Amino acid sequence: MTPSEDRPRGPMLLDTAAVVVAASAAGLTFDRAFAPATLAAVVLPSALVPAIGIAAAAWRAGLAVRIAVHLCSLALLFVLLNDAALALMAMTLPAPPDPALVAVPVGCTWLASAAGTELAWARARGGGLVVLLPAAPVLVYTTLLAPPTRLSPVPYGVLAACAAIQLVRSTVRPGGRVFGSAAGRAAVPLAAAAAVAFAAPPIVGTSARERVDPRDHLPQWGLPQSTVHPVDQVDGWLADPGRILFRARTDRPVRYWRLVALEDFDGTRWSPPVRYTRAGLGVPSPSPPAARAGETVSQVVTVQGLTGPFLPTVDRPVRIGAPVSAVDTRSGVLLTGASVGPGVTYRLTSASASPSGTAKCGDPVGMSSDDPALAVPPDLTGPLGQLAGTGRCTGSFDAFAGELSRRLGDGRHNVSGGPSSGGSVGALAELLRAGGSGTVVEFAAAFALGARAAGVPSRLVIGFEPASAVAGEEYPVHARDVRVWVDVWLPDQGWTAYHLIPPPPEPRTEPGLSPPRPPPPTQIVAAPRTAPTPIPTRTRPPPEPGRFPLWAFAIAAPVALYPMVVLAAPVLRRRRRRRGGDHRDRGLGAWHEVLDELAYRPARHATPAQLRTATPATTRRLLARGGGELEAAGAVLARTAEICLYATRLPSADDVERAWRAAYLIRRGLRRQSGPSARMRRHLSPTNLRGGRW
């Protein structure tokens, strides 16, 4: 006789009902990722089917039905561990109703229901709160996934009610009263505390502290190596001003379109974001917060002559769709991983921010002192300090910006029409000297750095100002409509667009980047949070659990499989790189192998952002710092990589073999610089699972 046969089946059925309700409520907490209608259609059956199957099998000793239920559980567990759970967490929400993503709430609900029902029918005594424990991991996952929504109190309240009922039921003895014992009397305040613990957080809301987002530590999308720098694109567009880049239609009048924000300035040029979050159907709210949201603008964009991975949008997008592949959640820059050519159409919805009173400067809340938006090149500290005046901007930003613009334009010349240097230190030094000259890009860059010198975070924005934009009608956006302006971050308004008007351009016959028309009321564009290359492949499905409980197997299997997978992944990847493709692919594979090794030690060699844009020459210089064997092997490797990348001929088999020999020597040399514990951490690092996306 099984333990479940020692107790009446009525309490077992009540426990099963509590499990179904709790599993359904836990599954409905995915409302932060999917539409409620989508969840209701998949969560309720996922909670009912395993519970009914296991209960019927236990009642009638139907072993085949129970095996079928657990096989389905194993299949869903494999889906969750393989890719789906990480894929959902690594994208912006809400998520599209893709079956591979909807499998996450289905699997979590199914597993919570199956495990809880097994506990309800396996325990000799009443199930109590134990039968609800399998729903707890679901709550942990959804809590990490996103903040609660306005509908979240409903499932949390249902869970709290189930916990209270089970707590009270567990104190009842046959023939006894509910409140006839000390345990029964204690169950009431404990149930109330449980209800408050479950239901209060989504009702009260999150604290004022910055939320720790686990997705910040997940792999992210990066810019393709072949991406043309946006400033260089500006020069190309100005050489063909009549070319139509895209056509657009909006439901409200708009004046400016944003293409890309350039925030990181390394002293040579301004760079776009390098980390992007995989795109779902929405873009999260910025952090630090922006100004309060204003009207939404729906857009339909048809690409015509625009090339590159960036997609134009009005203000900060809130709803997106294909072909958007990734988004920079800090600036709202959209990236496509697909080939975008003439005729590709996509739809967006953006939220224009509403200014709140007078724009005032203040401390950049939520930004550290080394934030890229506050960085100033040391070589320009003196000239920028003279330009910005004394001290930090603490009063009205409008007054500060007017004075900074006046000083910047005083005695300086606008030579727009020639190629821009991208705002390098040399070009800016030339502009900032008395009587200096520069292009509109350099004027905007100087204003942005002057604002940083005064403690105001800033970035450059490249966008467009169409000459004829009529709401409700399709209109073209030409290459000559390109504009460059500055975004500044203000405490009460978030990222605010400031359209600098430089001195009038000197007469030229060739086309140039004309200054913008007098700006409209200051536009607000939202702010931060940061940002996955394709989702890494996870472990294979675990073996049959045998006599182990499902919850123990779910924990033990990944722990046991992880060392094998993480040690085998780099070996298999190295074998594929060395033997796959032609000689060019194999030669590049040796270089990529070294980049993987360098990426594990970014503090000693280079940052991940620098490695994503590394060239054979920069790799050789990095390795030269180690001297000796590393320098010699780096030269051999770089020579072969340059042949693979730039030469018209294929490298020879001897070239490839020498490159792999050099890669081996480099890997060995880098690892010898670390102690045994560091080498062990390197071998067991999760980065071995995917390698770099070079």
C-alpha cells in the first residue's frame, strides 16, 4: 500500500486543487512578458492536464499515464534548460507570442503542477504548504524577469490565499477543530503575514533604489564588424544629397527622426553603442527616468536608400517589430541583424516626452563618475573649461546652453561642406582655439564636451529633419535632410535634445550640412539601462531521473553536466574552426581563438568593446605588451589574419598551420601568466559555452 492510500482521498483532491490554482496563479505572473489573453489560453491547460493525469493515475494505479506526464515534464524541462528560459530573459518585453518563448510559461506551470500533485499524493500526512513549494521557482524567475504590472496583485493574491488555506488545513486533525490548538490559532496570523508578503510588493511597487537587472550580465548583440561609422555615412550622404534614404508616414506631425546616438568618445571619434539587447515587442522605460511621457507617435517606415544596421525612429520607441533585431535600452537606438534593402517596411510606436517646467542642471542621478556620457579627453580639459566657464552648471540649463553656444560661436568659422573628422581631439582643438574653424559635427561635439566639462551628461545624435513632413501622408527623407544635434541629461527631464545653431556656413558651391532651422520647443528623448549576442546554447536534456525526485534532478543534472559541457565546448569549437571551411576560414579561426582568450582577461589586455572591433594589427599590439614568445607569435598570427581579411589570394596551408601554431603558443603564454586557481576558473567559465561573436 502506498503512502497515499493511508489517508482519505478527499484531502488529496483538495491538495491537488490547491496545486492547480497555485500553479495557474504562478503561470499568470508571466503577464509582464505576454498578453493576458495569450497566458490564459496556455497556462490553465498546463496546470490542469498534469494534475488530472497524476491524480487519475494514483487513484486507479495507472502507471502508463503517470509515465506519460513525466515524459512531458522532462521534455519541457529540456526546452527550458536548453534555450527558452534564457532567451526570454535576454530580450526586451513584452515578448512576441513565439511558440519557443510561450513554452516558458507553459513549462513552468506544467512542472509546478506536476511536482505539486506528486507531493500531494505521495505524502502520508496532509500536503500542507509543501505542495505549493514547486510554484516558488516560477515566482523567482518572473521576479527576475521584469517588475510587476498592474495586474500582478491578482495572481499574487490568489497565491497568498492558497498558502493561507493550506496553512490552516494543515492544523486540522481528524475529529478536531480548526482553531482548537495552539498551532491552529497561530495559523491565522501566519496566513495573514503570508498574504501580505505575497501581495504587498506588486501593490506598493518597487523601491527607489536602482533595480538589479540580471539581464545586464547576459550575452548581448554587438555591432557587425563591417558597420560603417555613422559620421562617415553623413559624409557619404552629403555627397549625394538628392538620394532618398527612406519613406515615412506618421499619425502625428513630427520634425526630427533619430538614427543613432553617439555617446562614447575615445579622443579619436564618437562611437555608437556596442551592446544591444535582443528585441521583443517593446523597449523598457529608461533608467534614470526621463520626463513624463507625452503623446505616442505611430510610424510606418519603408527603407529605400538607407544602408547599415541602424533603423530610424521618432523619439524613443516603445513598441517595435521586425526587422528590428536588437535595441540599445539606454538610448533607444534600433539595430537590425537582417539584410535591409529597398522595400523593407517596418512599424514602430514612439513616446514623445513632455517637458516638466524649466530645464535645470543638477547632479546626474544614477550615473557614475566614469559614465561614458561624462567622459572628457584630458587634452581638451583646459580649452573646454574656458569654453564652459567656471564651475558646474547648477542653475537654468537654457541660460547655460545659450551662454555656451554664444562662446562657441564667437569668432569661429563654420566650414560645413567638407568631410568631417568625426570630432577628433585634433579637430576640436583646432575649433576651440581663437578664430578656429570646424564643421557642424565638430561644433556639436564641442558643445557636448563643454556640457560634460560643466557636469552635464551629453551625447551626439545623428538624425534627419525632413523638409516636407505631413501627418497621415507618406513623405521622403533625403540624404540632404541629415542633421546632428546634442542630447543632454537633466534631472527633471531625462535626455533632452538641444539643437545647436552654429555660425552661418561660409559660402561654398558643393553641398553641405546646413544648420537646422530655428528649433521648436525643446524635444525630450528618454534615457538609460543597458544591454545579448545570439542566446548561447545550453546543456543537453538530462537523462531519466530514476528514483530521484524531479526537483532534485532539475538541480543536480545541470550541475553534473556543466563541467563536461563547459570543458568540451572549446575543444569542439576549436576543432570546427581548424577543420571547417576553406583556408581563409581556418586562418581566421586561429585569430578568433586568440580573441576568445584575450576576452577572458579584459582588464589586462582590452575591453570587450575594443575586442569586438579588433583588427589583426591591434591584436598584434596587444600581444606585444607581453614581449618574448607572445610578441613573436602575435606577429605570425596577425600576418595570416591580414591575408585572410584583406588579400585577394587565399592563404596557403602552411600559413594556416603556422597561424594555429602561433595561436597555441599565445594561449599557453597567456595562461601561464595566471595561477592554478585562475586557470581553473578559466576552464570552467561560462564564456567557454559560446566563445566570442567575432
